[in-house]
Amino acid sequence: MPLYDYICQACGHPFEALVRAATTPVCPKCGSTALQKCISSIAPAGKIEAIRMAHRRVAAAQGHFDHYSPSDKAKLLQGKKNI
Ligand SMILES: [Zn+2]
């Protein structure tokens, strides 16, 4: 899921959104879909980990474990069995 920078054309609010191909982002401030997409510059170092963790949460929610190490997978699978 790519991360894009947007600027709301209705209220000028800049924000970032992780966007799936089939979804349209909306301005978190005013709800407008009149957005200008900017090419995202390279994420600042502190943000990369946050983005990675966000991807992990999405992957876990969807049942994919590709981002996890084998030991993490084992833990997760075990946790599921115990539920
Ligand atoms: Zn707006």
C-alpha cells in the first residue's frame, strides 16, 4: 500500500494517507475528496518504522504473515489456537 502526500483543495489541509488502489482518500479535516496528490518525498527516518508497523498491522488484520519472522509467526499461530 503506497503512502501518498495530499493537499486538500477545499481547505488546504496537508496530510498523508496509505491508499489502496480501489479507495479514495478524504481530507481528515473537512471530508472533501478534492485532493491534490503529491509525490511523497523520502520518508523521514523516524517515520519509516511507523509505516512498517502500520503495514504489519494491516497484514495481521488480513491474515497475512509475510512481514513476520518465523518465530513471530509461530507465536501468532499459537495465540490463535488458544483463542
Ligand atoms: Zn479539507
